[in-house]
Amino acid sequence: MDIRACLFDVFGTVVDWRTSVSRDLAAFAKQKGIAGIDWTEFAVEWRKLYQPSMDEVRSGRRAFTILDVLHRESLDNLISRYRIKGLSETDIEHINRVWHRLDPWPDAVPGLTRLKSKFIIAPCSNGNIALMVNMAKRAGLPWDCILGAETARAYKPMPEAYLNSCRQLGLAPASVMMVAAHNHDLKAAKAQGLNTAFVPRPKEHGPGQTTDLAPDLACVDLPAADFVDLAAKLGC
């Protein structure tokens, strides 16, 4: 493999969205005097609305719409469902931007830093540019640039999400490695000619997770234990 760049899925692969969202919202709710809500459940229910909202765009039923807007629409739905009262527009926007404040897995920053010493590194995420930039600034993610859905105007696993990221780096897909904790993401990238690396995140969905515990070797070129192990295997 002649790898020049590594692209990364972010939600679940680089950052721990479930713990981050639930902890952040629980602290905010305490400050606001909002009681009686299981914020881990709330985070999971919010995430369940993620794919259906993007499917509206993927199908062509809706023009490309950035994830911040899709997240806000899903949040409005959940606020109504959970009967949360007394939130100002500022409060709701603060909650919506919790996805900008996600914490990285412990190996993410050291592993990315090592990989950056040899490769171009960038997200190939469904998150929009502002979301990715704000997350990186807060979490210390050392990206070289921001790629993914907003720059491609396409949501993964649409082919253009991967191919546009390669084009914007001036690289052929064969010179790019997609890194993810989700086999379906890697299968889609592999179909477009990218190399693939799987890093397991067995705690992404909490105790009892049953999905993506091991690489699907039909679509994974390089399995690794974590980002530090991946860096070592790629000679960093």
C-alpha cells in the first residue's frame, strides 16, 4: 500500500459521542433545574434520528442540508417528545451544539499526532465544517484540513463522500486509507478503491454492544487495536 493520506470517520471512531452527550446534557440540565430525564437514553434516541434525517438528503427528497440543521430538527422533535419546558432559543442552540463538544477516545489524539508525522490526516465525517472545526479545537484533534459531507455535498456512504475527499487532496483513492470503527463505512470506502483500516470501539454504544466488535476482513485491509497501534503498523 502506497498510502499518502488517512481519512477518519469521527462519531464513534475518534470521539465518544454517547458518554460526551449524556454527561454534557446532564450537567446543563442540573444547572437549569431540569429533572426526571435519562440523558443517556436521550443521547441514544437523538442518535437514532441521525440516519433517517440524512436519508432524506441521500434519497434526493431534500437538498443537501448540513448536519447542524438536521440535528436541530431532531432535537426539536425530542424536546417535544420528552416534554421539556422552559428552554430559551439560546438554551436549545447550546444543547444542539453539544455535538461540537465531544471528547476523544484516550488513544485518539496521541495516535493522530503520530499518524500526522507521516500522512495527511483529515476527517471524512458526516459532520459539517463548523462542527468538525469546533470539535477539533476543543479536543485537540490535529487535522491537516476538514473534509467530508459538507465539502462533498454528500453523506456517507454515498460514493461521492469518499471520492470527493480524495480529489480535494489531489490523490487517487488507492493512495488514501479510510479509518473507521464501523464495517459498513469501510465497505463503502473499499468499493470506491480506498484502502481501509478498522479500529474497534466496543464501548461506543455502551455495555452489551454487539455490533462492530471485530473487522469484516472482506472489506478491511488493516485491523488495528487503536489509533496508536494503527500508527505503529503504518510505520509512524
